[in-house]
Amino acid sequence: MCGIVGAASGRDVTPILIDGLKRLEYRGYDSAGLAVIDKKCDLVLRRSVGRVASLESICDSVDGSTGIAHTRWATHGKPAEHNAHPHISSQTIAVVHNGIIENHQELREELKEKEFTFRSETDTEVIVHQIDWHTQQGLDLLNAVQITISELSGAYGLGVVSKKEPGVVIAARNGSPLLIGLGEKENFIASDMSALIPVSQKYMVMEDGDIAKITPSSVEVFDRQGNPVERQVIISTLSDDETELEGYAHFMKKEIHEQTRAITETLEDRLGSKSVIEMAFGDEAQEIFDRAKELKIIACGTSYYAASVARYWFEEFGIKCDVEIASEYRYRKHVVNEGTLFMTISQSGETLDTMAALEMAKTLGYSNTLCICNVPESSLVRASDLTIFTHAGREIGVASTKAFTTQLVTLLMVAICLRRRKVGNGRAGDAMEAEIVKELRSLPQMIDNVIDLEEDIISMSKHFGNKEHALFLGRGAHYPIAMEGALKLKEISYIHAEAYAAGELKHGPLALIDEDMPVVAVAPNDELLEKLKSNLEEVRARGGKLFVFADSQAGLISDEETMVLNVAPVNNYIAPVLYVVPLQLLAYHVALIKGTDIDKPRNLAKSVTVE
Ligand code: AGP
């Protein structure tokens, strides 16, 4: 998704801007650009479609100490140089923008009447002309931006420079994350602190409605009413260590293999010998869990599938749990029962739909808000009563893998804590809890064993390279695992993949079965196994080709129509965490055969910060 970097310094900022954009590449984008005020106080603009490397190749001669830069993920107007940011007005003012301006059409008409010429199809271009218009009326840059944002409706993170005020970067935020990085005789802005790792370890988070004036030696922040405000200075914990491929061909593959470590770290200090250590979730956790009689979980994409698996656990433990996609939740009316805990799940902590759902939920009378998140310095974390962190480490591949499995184990630990209140064991665990804890402890080793099946999965993947569609089947908690497997395959291999609860097959999708529609199934040895086997027979009877990940004691064997890969027996609660791993590997190896851009699949972004 779009990324912003800006700098006001005493040195040439071009390399800082380019490096910052490269660090934001993982978010996904289709074009990039920068604007720098050079030594002659001219506004120099460079933009290009494609990778930041191609922007870099046209920036050799750019040298100036104030600038803004952007990676664009197209919303209004196709990916093209003229739509890339920054957008400029009168060769004087430049703007970069994350978010969406909802009243851009009407502003565009007004500005055309004032004889501004539009060169792009973007919603952003109205911002720069509007600022220009206000400076033409005699306002300085800060005041012109202040008035302009009061005329915008929608979401924005903005960086603005003007050649008439060299040394100044104006930043504004409403609904789209923006940070101010503090350096030595230089200051910065960025949509994500990872852009500033080499130049700044201290930062402030801008709040919605804030506008800031940044120079090399000063940072002034004003709230929506224009009052000067202090924002807390935070020391960043980010480092470069996690951003290397370390010999892997892709981050996705590295991240699949890292799941053993990521799960170990997520469980660390939270498991006693026989029980979950509730205190490890923070001082407030006990009271928040005490109040939680029911759950509402909101998330998007893979995080939503994690919530959907967890629903089976919560309800198995007697806790009512409702799970919903954030973008739908936001636009419905809600009846909130007393004692309902509102939970969000997000790898990035910046997903706009999830964040907006949380803001809405806070007005609806939920008992508390709890967030399960992987990024400590993120918007969701700041906005929630309590956060339980997944310790997956930085996830760079757009297709989420280790974030998902660490979300699952975190959710299982939360489910165990809430279960205690239901079974009346106070803070102590019982035999069943001890059993799950024991299995959780052996999960990293079991995942390693599944990863050892990679050669067999590579053989299996060869059957998918020339296919256009695939069907994924699962039952119970493995239905959302099938959905996650299908999402992985479609995201990175561009094969159309759909997941069905296996029992639903006969109600329609069976019509699709033929030898060109591979059917992938997950078959753990649980109480639904026999039902699932019947569903698989329905596929075989219609000439379908089956690819099954099955418990070694499930009694499923390979033949001409069916390829079975055996997974060691595993406890039913832990099984979904284990069974998703071969599906991740299958998607990865199919994508490898298809030669797609695995870590940055087309049209997708790592962190989805627009609606
Ligand atoms: C998963 O592979 C995705 N790329 C996507 O569905 C993602 O899970 C979703 O956008 C939610 O992101 P979040 O967890 O950062 O909120």
C-alpha cells in the first residue's frame, strides 16, 4: 500500500528518501516518485512506474536538503507516471498522499473554474492545487495546508513541500498513519517507522487531525483546532536484522521456515509446566478476561481466518464467539450484549478497515478492546485497551504465513484463559489444559517435521502448474484452514482457488469437478474424518483428482486419482496450526513453477491502509 517518506536536513536527502522507499517496498506498490527542493531552490520532480530501483536510476543528479517521496498503490487512476506521486502545482508546491479523498470530484470542479490544470486522474491532485490556491491568497505553507485539510473529507497522511519555503516539510494526518522521526539536526516523516531505521531511532506518532511543521532543527505539532500540542517521543525497537533473505530465495519461504522459531517465541514465558500464565498477558488481562462473557472478533484476510479457526475453540470451551470481516462490520448496526469483549486481530496493526471497526466499536458499549498484533508500534495497538503480541518477527512477504500460525497459538492461549472461567478452575489449569499446553510445547517440532515433507510437496505442486482453478476442502476448524490455503494459492500463483466446507460440496460445487479441477483436502484424524472421507469419495466418483494432507492413521492411501501426504498424529486443538503449513508450502511451490513475483504479488499490498 502507499508509503510516505520525507526529510528536512542539512545534507542531500535524496539517498535517504530512496532508501526509505526501498524499506517500504514490502507494503506493495506500483509506482514511485520524489520531489526535492534543490540548492537553487527549484522543485525537482522524478517519478516512475515499477520498482524504486527504476526511480533511483533517474535520480543521480537530484541533490537537495528538503524532500518528500512516495510509493503508490493505485486507487484512483491506473498505475502510470502521471498518476504517481508527488503531485505538483505551479512548479512550486509538491504533495504526497496516502488515503482517499472522498470529495475530490467536487473540489476538482471548483479548482478547474479557478483555472487549475489537472494532469492526473488521482484524487490527490486536488490537494496540491487547493494548497497552491490558498498560498496565492497570501497564506504561508502551514496555514495553507491547515485550511486545505479542513476542506477535505476522507482519509489522508500528507507530506507537503514548497520551493518558496525551502527547509520546511508540512505533515498532516487523518485516518492514515504518519510518524515524525527525530534525528540529529534533521527531522523526517514516514508512514511506517521501518522507512527511517538508518536515520532515526526516536519518533512521535501524529494523531488524527494533527498537522506538523518540520525543519532540520525543529518540530511543531498542532491539533485539529490549531493548538500547539506535545506528542510523546518513543524510542523505536526496529532494526535491520530481520530484513535479510539469509540465503532463501524469497521472504515467503524464509517466513514459512521461521514458523518453528516464531511459535516458540510467541509461547515463550506464557506457558507454565501445565498451564498458561495469564499474568504474562499484562496487568490488565485478568480483569479484562473476567469481564468477557462473550467475544466479537474482527479482522481481515488471513487474520480473519485465524479468528474463524479460534471460534471453534472458544465455542468448544463454552464461550459465545462471533467473527466478522472488518469491512462488513463497519457498515452494519449492532446489538452488543453486556460483557462482550471486542477483539481485533492484525499482523500489521495498520489495516484501515480493522482500525475503523475498532474506533466504531469503542462507541458501542463493549466491555473492553483487545488486540492480537505483530507490530508493537502500530495504530491498533495504541488504540486498544490491551494488546497480546505475536512474536512472529517482521513479516515481509505479502502472503502472510508466520503471522497466521502465531496468531493461532495466541488465540488458543486466550481461549484457555477464558475456558478456566467457564470450568470454574479459577487461575489454575486442569488436566485438559495441561494436555493442550503439552501439545503446544511440541508444536514447533511437529512443524519442523511437516516442513520436512517439502520434497513431496514439490512433487505435488507440479500437478498445479498448468491449472486455472483449484478447490480446497476442510471440515470444522479445518474449513477456515482450507480457506487460508485457497487464499495463499490465489494470492501468489494467481490460480483461482476456492474453499468449501466439505459437506457443502454436494450443494453445488460438485458440478465443477473434472480432471482439470484439482481438489486439495485437509484430513486430520478428528470426529469429522469419516464424514470427510465420504465427501472425498464424492469427488473421486466424478473423476476428480485429490491431493490430501492426512493424519497418518486416517486410513487414506495414495492411488492413481489420489495423492496423500501423511502428517503425524496431533492433538485436535493443535491440528489446524499444523495443517496450514503444507498448504503454505504448496502455494509457494506452485507460484515458483508459475514464475510469479512471490513476495510482492501483483495488485496486492502488505499493509492495507485504504478502504
Ligand atoms: C494475507 O496473506 C494477506 N495478504 C491479507 O489477507 C492480510 O491478512 C490482510 O490484509 C489483513 O492484514 P493484517 O493482518 O495486517 O490486518
